[in-house]
Amino acid sequence: MPKYSIEGKVYEAATPEEAYTKHDAAMAQPAAPASRSLGEQVRTLPQDMARQLALTGRNIVTGATAIPGIFADAAMAGVNLATGSNQQMPTQALQGAMTRAGVPEAQTGLERGLGVVQSALTGAKVPLPQMGAQAPANFQRAPTNVEREFAATRGAGYVVPPSTIKPTMGNVAVESLGGKIATAQAASLRNQEVTNALASRSVGLSPNQPLTKSALKDVREKAGRVYEQVASAGRVSPDTDFFNDIANIRAASSRIQQDFPDASLAAADKIDGLVKSLARPGFDSRSGLEYIKSLRQQATDNLAGQSVTPDSRALGNAQRQAADAIEDLIGRQVAQSGNPQLMRQFDEARRLIAKTYTVQNALETTGNVNASKLAQLLRKDRPLSPELETAARFAGAFPRAAAMPERIGGPGVSALDATMAGAGGLLGITMQSPQTAAAALAFPFARYGARNLALSEALQRNLLNPSRVPPRWAMGAGAGAMADREQE
């Protein structure tokens, strides 16, 4: 191949034009810096130090103006967009001004790395704009009512969709991938098991034993054996507290009828007849216990079921109050009999029987306990056992998470999931892309996994931890580092 000499350099090329092209390319490449001797390095040390000081100054200015520069650039971008102009960004103008003033620019990788560090450190020291009074450094936000209720009930095993407590970007993303409705349905299924277990524990039944009216009746019969001993206590003489209790049954309706004698009140006549039946000078303890049983059964019939009317509700509440008044009176007489053991057993049996009726009133035909009905009792300040109160508090704070599964359904592979998986798999096969087909077919499983993650113990526990807020200096440091990198 011919050789051509150009400016003292020899190039092999097929044509002179090719030789000149090789020459121009060789001249355009910067020459590799020659290694300097120790003497040369000592002689140039003042110049090198001056260069590094100037670079440090550039980096400090870059970091200090990073945050103001972000707003200035945004404003200029808005002006350019509105006017159709192409004016230079303020941060670029600042860098250009420093270069024209003779401030050197970073050349080596080491200088660029030091520049990022110095700009970030400077940006971290720049005070951020503040609006209003700032909270103390050790300030902790008081928990909300929802957070307090979740903290009080989570120990029982209840779960909620994460965004209900902490709607962070990550929680919303996980819940969206799993499907908001499907996640709520999965939470409802888990929570129903917890509610049923709490109800069973409150009446002394095994969580594995189905909750039925028959099972609750058996509990009452066992607890009521102590009533046989109380039944032999003889005659019961009403006291002042008893007459006050039965007077309170119709106190509200009496006040209304004083000012509105023609008012039509729910079950007023039946309630009056009930109160008159109680106003006796005395009764046998056995008859009183039988009447308690009858009143409670009538109250259950009037308050349960789908056909509850204002009349039946008012009468059922009155019957429940009447049963409590008779039982309290018998309890006081037993306490005066000088038999503390019988009094303790009677009190325990009373409480247990009362809990069975509470559970039975909230029991649906499916065998699930409706926690929302327990929440209604809690709102009326009805006394509940610790287990039932936990269920009631959760349902009151999170009604959707405590909804009955048979009403909202259970999660599954939706028509959308199946369609997307099938269409994506077919597309992947058509495009001969196994990765696309595999990703499409795995989509329903990914949604299932996201739901499990959303309701997992680790994520649920984290809902009560305060959100981690980055320190104030982090924004300035990040802005400074980004500003320095943008100058490269």
C-alpha cells in the first residue's frame, strides 16, 4: 500500500485523500500527557494549588446556588415556553460567567468526583425556605383516632388495607397492584375469622367449634345451673333501686307524653304494660328467674332478624332492661344472704349468659358474627366483654375491613386478570417472545402476591411506625450534587 508523508508523519493509505483523513484524525486527538518528573511537579505545585482552590470555589458557588437555581431555571423554562424564546438557563449563565472569569473547569475523574462531594456538602449547609413556625427537633405527631384504634385491635389479628392507615406511595402501589377491591375482600375474610374467634372465646367456646344458636344455648344451660341454688332463695322483696330501674324503662316516653299527650310513641302501650307487670310487692325467686329467661328470649326475637321495626326495637330494649332490673334485684338479695361463693358464681353466670345473648344477636345465619352489630352496641355505651369490645372497636373504625365476607365476596382471578393474562400470553407467543408470555401469565400470581404482601404481618406492623422523613440537609445535598453533575 502506498505511503504518504504529511507534516513529517507517514501514513499508509490507498489514496492521498485517505492519508489526509488519517492525518486530520490523528491531529484532532489530544496528546497523552507526558509523565512529569519530581522536579517539574515541585515547580508547578503553586499553580496546581491555585487551580484546586479555584475549582473548590466553583464547587462551593455551584452547591450554594443549587436550590435557588432550581427555582430560577423553572421560572426561565416557563418564560421560554410562554414566549417561544430560547433564553439561557440561569445556572448555565452562572457557570459560563465563572469560566469567562478564568475559573478552571474539572478535567479529570478525580476532580469531577471531588466537585460532586464539595457541591453536595455546600448544598447541605444552605438553609431551606421555611413557612410558619417549625416543630421542635424531637417533635412527634400525636396518633390519629384511626391509628389508635388500629393499635388497640391489631394484637387480636385484625388487618386493614395499608392505605387506610398510611397512604404512602409504596403502600398505594402495592394495594393497586393487588387490586383495591380484592385486597379489601381478602382483609374481610381474615378479619371475619378473628371476629368469630373473639366471640367464641368470650363465651368459653373453642375457636374451632362452629358458632350456632344451639351451642350458645348449651353454654347458657351450663351456666344456669347455679340458678337452681338461687331459685331456692325464697321470696324477693323489691327495693328502691329496683323501682328506680323499672321507672327508667319508660322515663323518656313519660317525659314526651307530658308535653305531647297525643304523640304516637313506638310500642308505648306494650312498654307500659311491661312496667306494670314488674311493679309487684314481691315475687318468688324461681318465678323471677323464669321471667328473666322469658324476657331475654323475647328481647332477642324483637332485636334480631331482618324485620326489625321501630316498635320491636323499642320493646326489645325495654324487655332487656326489665330482665336486667330483676336480675340485679335477685343479685342484691343473694349478696345479703351471707353466701359470698354463691354470689360470685351467680355474678359469673349472669355475665356469661349476657354475653351469649350479645353474641347470638350479632350472629348471622352463615355462622359469622357481625362485628358491625357489636359496634352499634358500643356506640350506645352497652357494656361488652374485652373480646367483644375489641371486635366492636375495629368494626367501628374500619367498617369496610370488617364487612361480612358473604356480602362483599371473596378475592379471586377476575375477568380482567384472565383476559390480560390470556391476551398477553398469546401476544408473546405470536411475537416469539417467551419473556412477554411468561410475564403475562404470571400477572394474576403477582396480584395475589401483592395482596398477601399488603396484609402481611411485617407491613401491617410498619403501619404504626412513624414515616421516615429525610433530614433537612438531604435536599440541599442532593440538589448540590445534581447541580455539579449537570455542569459536566
